Amino acid sequence: MTRRLWLTGMVSLTVLGTEPLRLHPENPHYFLFRGKPAVLITSGEHYGAVLNLDFNYTRYLETLNRDRLNLTRTFTGVYSEVPGSFQIASNTLAPKPGRFIAPWQRAGDKFDLTKWDQAYFARLKDFLRKANDHDVVVELVLFCPYYKDEMWEASPLNARNNVNNLGNVERQEVLTLRHPELVKVQVAMVKKIVTELNGFDNLYYEICNEPYFGGVTLEWQAHIAGVIAETEKTLPKRHLIAQNIANGSSKIENPNPLVSIFNFHYSRPPESVAMNYGLNKAIGNNETGFDGMEDATYRIQGWEFLLAGGALYNNLDYSFVAGSEGGTFQYPPAQPGGGSTRLRQHLRNLHDFMDRISFIHMKPDRSILAGGLPENDSFQALVEPGKSYAVYIHHGRVVKDARPRYQVDATPHHLALELQLPAGTYHMMWVNPKSANVEKSGTLRHPGGKATLDSPEYTEDIALRLTAN
């Protein structure tokens, strides 16, 4: 069912008949989406789908749906980049001159921060609508620190780019509470976006991308989270709020109670999950993509994170650019990351694998490993004791000062895997993450204690499903 409301100020709001993405009530480490347990997995474009007018997001979302990927991450337009930023070729976050759109109306070659650009909001809502039709959840990132002066100089919030003479501050002070008039504009934008998008169920908000750079304060982040929650108090729907915590892994000491998703970048190995599992919230790895161009790197990072108990994984896929929204762009050797049709198939295989296990009833448990692994082998397991086991083993790791920094051992392997299992009869399937082929299957009749399972020969990585009969 769809209904339409008119709110104060004559804002038209489409209200869809389902509740938004939320934490699963039985296991809040995962999601409930459209009545089903869910994990979010994708290899998506570099966040410019809405703000870059040359980007055909309809075709892009069709591609994600075809590849059975169900997440995309996009920026609002408060932040953008310039050609050459981070050595990214055809960067979707760096629109061509005259092809950048933001929440505010243009006044000549500047923006008026007191007036909304209705064309922007029409595009933003159409993007959400198309994503909804293709079963894609949108992580809408409200803000981003300005890493370099060139990025701050491109922002509508910079005084040089608006007619309101606001934002005559250092870039490290933009996302703080030090300048009330600037905060007032930021708050107004958040309220406007949250109100306009309230009817969508395929949406959650991330406060700020990588706030641990560029002077972003925790007080300001808490303020923005409060604005989201307060705005939705009078609206029909409540959406999840995400906070980006760190690059790598760290323990969250004072979690904001308004936050339901704690996101990390480049969390490999995925220690962020175990360190924060006790929070009973979703843990995400919502940016990878600066570890070279090999598909194996990002396949392994995605599989490992989900099998460690993570709830979402997003790789930066540089094969998506304006004009190649089908994900076929041939990026140059200098590109910092990768992405390809083949990688997306490998992540589709991950999604299919997760759908075939009862992950909502499983917990990460590496203690079932009864024997030591060979050097440089990595092991993750999701477990429902005596009922269901999902194991992932791989041969990739970060190598200090290497280029690329993530190295994958591609030599053939064979493993005698020792697991501690209760007595029972189990159906065993060894799955190839690259092809999704079942490389070996059989029945394990086990009296209890240590069981030795011989793997098929494999390269790079292998997955195992054990299900009690």
C-alpha cells in the first residue's frame, strides 16, 4: 500500500507500505528487510550517483540488481572531489564543470543556502525510488570531511561558493559546533532530506564519512544524529543511523544509543566485529578499495568479513563511471583499487552462500578450530552448535610496505581441517567462492570431539557448509 501525506510547509511525502530496514529483533547483529533476515553486500560506485548529473543511476541500479547486490552508498552533495583526487580515473565524485548538483539553488555561479533546489530533491527521490524497485538499500552519507583544500574550495558551504557569506572558516572547522550559523545550515539540510525521504524503506543514514579525518568532532556527530532522530519523531517512519568509527579496527568505548550500525573502513582482518560484538548492533565494512586491483583481494575481504559475523560489506568498484554504468570501465593501472563484473559475481556467490545458512541463528565462533592452520591461513566460522556450521578459509593478508599492500597466495592448497563438533550426522559441502561450485560433498557421521575434514584442492580460498541431518 502507498499513501501520501502533506506536512507543514506543504512537503509532499510518499509513504510506502513496509517498514524501513531495521535490526533483526532475534539477532540485532543482522538486518530485517521486507520481512526477511538480511545482510547487505555490494561492490558499488564511488558515491557520486546523485550529485553527478552525468551518471545514469537507473542503469547502475539495474546492474546491481542483476548481480544480486543489495546496497549502494551515496553522498549528498555537501562534499565533492575534483579530477585527479586520490588518483581515481573518471571519478564519479568529481563531476565535469556544470554537472554538479547540490541541495541548494544556484544563484549565478554560486549557491543560495536559504533556498532548496527542487531538481536536486526530485533526482534524490527518483534515485531512492529506482533503488527501491531494484531491491537495493541506500546508505545516504550526509557529510564528509574535506581532506584537502581543493575539496573544501569546491563545497557549497565554502563562502567563496555561496551568496550568504557563510563558511569563511578553515576546512578542519566545518564539521564542528564552533560556527553556529554554519551548523544551522547543516541542520536545515538534514531536516529537509530526512523529511523528504521518510517514506522510503530501503534507506539508512550515515552521519559522516571518515570523521576521524579533518577535525570532525564527536559532539557534532552526536548533534547530527540527534537531529535525524528528532526530525523523525513526528514522521511515520524511523530509519537506522550509522556512524563511521575508524579505518581498520577499534573498540567502541562510548556508543551513541541513537546509532544502530557501526561502520569501519578497510577492516582487514575483520577484528572490528569481534571487538564490538557485545554491543549487539550491526557492524559494517562499508569501504574497501585502496588495496590494488585484484578481484581476489576484495572477494576475500568480503567473504571474511561476513563469515566473521559482519552485517554489511561495500567495495569501491571503479568499473562504474559516468558512461559505463554497467560496470565495464577499463580503469588505468594507476587506479588505487579494482572492481569488475567478475568480482561482483564472486560477491553474488557470497550472498547466495549466506542465504543458504541460517545466519540469523548463528554466531561467530573460531574456537571450533581444533587444529592449527598452516602459516598465513586465515579462518572464520559462523556456528549454530550441533545444527549448522559455515567456515571460510583464505590465503590473503596485509603485507606492510608491499604494493599492493594486500597479498593473496594463489598456489594450490589442500587442508586436513580439524573441527571440534558434537556427535551427529552432518551433510558436508565444500564450496568454491569464485565459481559457487560444490567441489566436494559427503556425509560425516561423527561420534563427537575432534573431526578431520579433508578439503578438495583449491587456490586462494574455500568455504565449507556443515548441516546436521
